[in-house]
Amino acid sequence: MKSTGLYVIFTVALNILAGCDYKYTQHSDIKPNDVVPTSNQLAYQQMEMIGFIHFTVNTFTDKEWGFGDENPKIFNPDQLNAEQWVTTAKSAGFKELILTAKHHDGFCLWPSKYTEHCIKNSKYKNGQGDIVREFVDACKKHGMKVGLYLSPWDRDHKDYGKPEYITYYRNQLIELLTQYGEINEIWFDGANGGDGYYGGANEVRKIDSRTYYDWDSTFALVKKLQPNITISSDAGPDVHWIGNEKGYAGNTFWSTINKDKLIIGNSDPGYLNSGDPEGRYWITGQCDVSIRPGWFYHKAEDHSVKSPQELVDIYYKSVGRNSVLLLNLPPDERGLIHEHDVDSLKAFKKIIYETFSVNLAEGANVTANNYRSNDEDFCPEKVLDNDLKTYWATDDPVIPAELTVSFDEEKRFDRIMIQEPVHLGQRIIKFQIEVQHNNEWQRVYEGTTIGYKRLIRINPVKASKVKLKILQANNTVAISNFGLFLSSDKENKSYK
């Protein structure tokens, strides 16, 4: 293997002998951070929006958490259409759906051979139905990725709280992960232990969330059965809950975090909501929220569906803060996503499209106070090629690093998008946005983290130039994409 130093000297000598000016060019990527995402995590975050389907006996008892004593015969969604769930979500821009195969009540939406508290004892299709199968088939038919939720808590099972239940739980995982083809995500809830039916015991059972489930062994089983699956929980290991059910990531949010501070069912919500700049693991943040006040369908909430504008606000505070949005769409007693929910989703998608379909920065002149070795591979124009893998980068170290977008005539905008090449890690710690109007510079925003995507809302401005100023970073400054947009007239212009 030839020495890099000798190779550079040899190249310089050849250029001098040839009478050429020599400029050292670094053709390799900038140095990545010590903690970077896997290719699966990158692909996951690029989906940006996924959907949740909460559906079980609770839909028929008007409860949020079933007690475990429900008669399976009450479950009979006589118009169930899993394709309607999938096409509704897909038309709103979602790339994956997750189904609650079993919630805390223990009722299973597939004919599990390990329990009688399941769909085989319901009236649905005279006990011959399998909603997990219908759901998976509908997702795959329409090109949606498939996720399943299996609650670790079971308020029906007689052995919950005992070692025997862990065998039962893993047997059900094996059923779900071997009978339905490829499953893209498995979702583990942090709600564990409390009062329940427990096979008729009707008592309170507590467990030690640190030790009871032996999560490391359960995760290993999941990965053995489905090597490419994404595992989501308070503690990852691939994707972690954001710490609230409002759909909001922290205004400062790092994808890096420390696993030794994470326990499923007992993690610090504030830590989950911010991540950790010193974190030794990359675990993607996921913001879950329901389109309704509850997670399951309740007729009384038909007029409490989140408005399109509320959904847009959540989008900015999840996808726009370096996280993935997980929006719950609960089917009603018919087995359909209600019309009010569908209408709100359609209007939400229209607002997002109208706002972000045209990048006003396209075609602008882009300059920087520095770019790496004056190499075109790292030039400032890379921020307008809409490619996450290419980027403007500076020499080591250049702070502040300044990127200026200039127009022949002033542009009016109120939304700004910035993306880092996160395959190399998350590195921006502090930045500012300035605009020039009538030859005067004005600061319009100061922020912290960027990550995969930062979406910024400001009051409408007109500017001939826009400057992104990176004030602090943990490694070489690098920005992959930059955009300016004008929000849709249908979006409420107030923001937080």
C-alpha cells in the first residue's frame, strides 16, 4: 500500500515538471463524527412521516385502556377495510403504518395459538378473520412499509408479572415476525404493570421495568427473526420515543444519546426530548401523537379532530426538528378511518405541498467565506442540488462559517429549510439566519441543532440576500441542503 504522503509529494513533482499549477484536492469525504447513523436509520428518517393504527376492543367499549376482561365477541368491525387505512395514509404522504396487533388489554388482532383472548373468538368474519394479515397485505399492495405494535403489558394474561409471561410474550413475537413476511418496524410501549383482570385475578401487579422483560434477549430474538427490522421503544435501539405524546421534539434535538440513561417505561422524558450532544449512540427520534384527543376512536371526539393547521404545526415541531412524525389514525367501529380525520389529513397534505413545492432559492447565486481546499466537491452550490449526500464543507476549522444566497431581485419568504449530511454525523451546535433588505442586514433567527432537517418559521420578509452563519460546531462545518419557501395561504401564520 502506498503512503498518502509520498503520493502527494509525487503528484506535486509531476505537476511541477509538467509546468502546471498545483492545488491539493481532497477527494475523500470530510472526517465523520464518531457516532453516525446506520443506513437503515438514514432510510427511516427520510420517510419523515409514518402512521399509527390504534384498533382493538377499546374501539367498541369506548375506553383508552382496556381492563383485560372484555368479551371478544364485542369486536365486530363489519365494514373493515385495511386498504382504506393504507390509501388514506399514503395520500397524506406517509411511508409506513404501524398496527396495534395487541394493546394493553391483551386482545390480539390475529388468531394467536397462545391465547383465547383474540380475534378467533370474535364475531368478525365468524372467528375466521386475521386483521394483521389484512393490514400487512394492504400495506404491501400499496407500497407502504409495515410496522407492528405488541404491548409488553397484558392486563388479560394470567401469568403477567411472572417468568412464564415472558415466554408467552416472545412466542407471540415469533408468530408476528415469522407468519407475515417482512416486517419493517416493531414498536414496544413503555406502559408496564398496574391493575388488570389477569385471568380473573382482578388485582394490581407491578414489575421491575429494568429487569423483568430481559430486553436485550428480546431484541436479539427480534433481530434474529427479522435482521433488517427497526426496533422502537423508549430505549431504541434504532428509534426512540420523543418523551411526550404531543408530537413535539425539543427545539434543540440531538440524534445522539446514551443508552445507559434509557429504560423502557422509566426514561427521563426531558432527556428523550433533547437527546445528548455527548451521546455515544445514534438513535433516531420519533414523535408520536394522535389526530384525536384519544388514541382509540371515540364518537364523542368526532368534532375534536386536529385541524390541518394544528397538524402543520406538529409537522414543523417533529420533522422540522430532526425527528420522524408518527401520527395516529384510529379506525372507528366500522373499521374505517372516520371522514373527519380523512378530510383534515387531506387539507394538511395540501398545505405542506403548497408551502414546500417551490424552493425560492433555486437558481440563486451561492457563495461562502470558505470551502474546503477550494475543491468543487465541497463548493457552496452543493446546497441547492437537493442531494443529501453532497454538501458544502469548510476547511478545518472555520468558525464562523458563512453561506450567502443572493438574488437578482428581492424574494419574499417566511419558511427556511436546512439539512446536514447526517450520514457523517450531526455537528451544528449554533447558527443564525440574516437577511439583507435595502442594503441593510437583519438577523431573523438564531437556532441550535439542525440534523437531518430543520424547518424554520419566521414572519414574512423580502430580501436580496440570505446568510446562514454557523457559529459553533463539533466537527468540520457541512450543510447538504438549503431552501427558502413561502407558506400556503391556508396555513395559520401564527407560530411558536
